[in-house]
Amino acid sequence: MNPKIAHLADLHLGFRQFTRQNRFGINQREADVALAFRTALDDVVEARPDLVIVAGDVFHSVRPANPAILDTFDQLRRLRERLPDAPVVIVAGNHDTPRSSETVTILRLFEAIPGIHVVAHEPRSLRFDDLGLSVTGYPRESFVAPGRSAPQPERGVQWNVLAMHGEIAGVIPGDRSWVEAAGAAMDPADLHPERWHYVALGHYHVATPVAPNAWYAGSLEYVSTTPWSELHAGPPGREGTKGWLLVTLDADGPEVSFRPVPLARHHVDLPAVFAEGMTAATLDGELAERVRHADPAFDGQVVRQVVYDVPRLVSRELDYAAIREYKTRALHYRLDLRRPAPVPASGVLTPGSRQTLREIVEDFLSARTPVPGVTTTDMIRLAREYLGEEAMDPVVADT
């Protein structure tokens, strides 16, 4: 028998963002996240796995609101009713773990549902003899413990699976503005994936392999406060896609299949505007044009518009009546206006000052001979766009 595992992680149920509420008085983004969870569980039931693993961060906060707890309890109970032979293993993540060791995690509540097993504080191995399988849970509290020891597989079983929540060094890309710290990262060598038939990881919100048999499942929704870098992360053709993993164990290595979850709305990062030399009226027209041609359609979405090189005077003269209309049409519209980089009056660096990263890159590109078909201006424009997330501070956000 080759067991099938549904690997989910980073649900962040109870996540709230922005001020818009649905017709039931629930924060709209909280409702979106709950819907993604219900949709994912429906797909899990269709896939008929032998085991379900949730690799941490079931809730967005240690003390979630009662409606979020109740809905999660109902959904997990529904899952067990529809898959009565598939046990569920939940490993606590950093959002599920109270800071005080004397405080009990809310995840313990779900052990009242038969067939649900919670690993909250200490590593624990769970044997499922009918599957010939053992799951070793390695929760966040063990991951960050001083002098932590590498988890060890169970003896005497055919299949060994590790479920853990934490960061594996070298996996998360350089732009970490949207990734929360969860303690010291583990060296990939200390993970020892060769000891396991599969390693189910949680914490990084993008479905990503660490080794052929070790994967982050990613989150089911956009549940970080700054999702824009996350939007562009992921393998080619699947950037920003959310979902879970269906894993079939095999002696030669697991078969891992990504199962996308359709979302209630999109996060839309509109093409950047480079406003150097523009009047307020011209910039107004550029903003309107991008709203008009937004893909997917603008209304009801979470939208960001970045504009570079906007002098203070121009930003003051923008058509804020139109901007307020955009904010009404979208679930959330963030206009991110960024000032031009300061230029020394003498044209050279003054004593005690230093170049910005953007200035260094632009000077470097200006001295380069561009490849055929690409101008220096093209290279500088692209560099500014790449540097926008990491090297330039927004001066007007959510105008």
C-alpha cells in the first residue's frame, strides 16, 4: 500500500485585514480566508487521502475570536465525518504557540474530535499501524528550543513522515518583508530528509520543495500584511497560486501534486508608473488608464499602484476624488507614491553623505554597454522596478 497524504499549512484562520465587512458583519478578508479553507477541505475529501497533515499556523493569533474557533471546529468535524478513516495530525506553528509555557494552545480543543491528533509543545511520534506509517510531529516550540536535536524517525514502520513548522535556511528568497520570523532557521543538513519518506513543512507561504521529498505546502490565502512580493513568488506559470499538496508515498520517492485553491478575490499589483516630468493631470490619466485595464478586473479586488519619482507638489495636486472612487470600487486600493531620490546640489556627494542603492545601480548601468535591442534607459527603468520593494521607502501609502 502506498499511502496518500494531504499536506496543508499556514491556514491563518481568523486573519483580518482592512475595514470592509461582509453582509454578516464579518471582516471580508477573514471571510475570504475561511472560504479558502472550506474549499480546500472539499478538495481534500475528493482526493480521498489516507492521512491529513496540517503543518502549523492553523490560526492567525494565539487567541482567535470565538467565531473563527467555532467555524474551524465545525470544518474539521465535517472533514472527519466525510473521511472517517483518515486521521488528522496538526502541528503547532508560531501563531498557534502561546509565549507563556503555562498557557495551553487553543489547538488542544480539536482533540475532542475523534481522529484528530495535536502536537503542540514537545516532539511526538504518532503510529498508524493500519497504514504502516508513523508521523513525527516537530512543533514550533521544539524548533526554536536551545540546543534542539534533529528529529528521528520511528523504528518498525514501513513509512516515516516528519511534520514540522519553521524556517529552513536558504529557501526563503532575499526579499523577506512579508515573512515573519519564527526563530533561528534550521540548516538543511540538519533536516536530514534522507531519513524520511516525506517531510511536511509549514511557515513559508509559497509551495516550495526543499528536497525532492521535503516540501513547504504554502498558505491557502494571502495572509501576510505585505503580500506583494508573495504575489510574484513561486515556480514559472504558477506565481502567486495558493493551494495544498497531495503526496503519494513511494519507496523511490514521493509523488507530490499541487492542488490549487480558487480564491474569492485577487491581489492585483498594477504596472508601476514612472512619473518623472509628469504633471498631476498626466499622472491622473496614467492612474485611470491602469485601473481601466486592470487584469483581473479592478472592482472588488485588493489592489496596489506604485508610482515612482513623484514630487510633493505633484502628489498634492492629484485628483483625490477619483482616488476615493477607486478605493470604493476595490476591496482595498493602495496608492504608493514614492518621492524622487535626493540629488546633491553640487552634483557630487557632499561630505558625510553617501549614495543610495538606487544611485549606485544606476551609475553602474549607465557605464555598461547595453546588449542589442536594450537601451540604458530600459535597464535603469527595470532596475528601479526591481529595487522598488527593497530599496525605496514609500512616502504615501493608502492615500
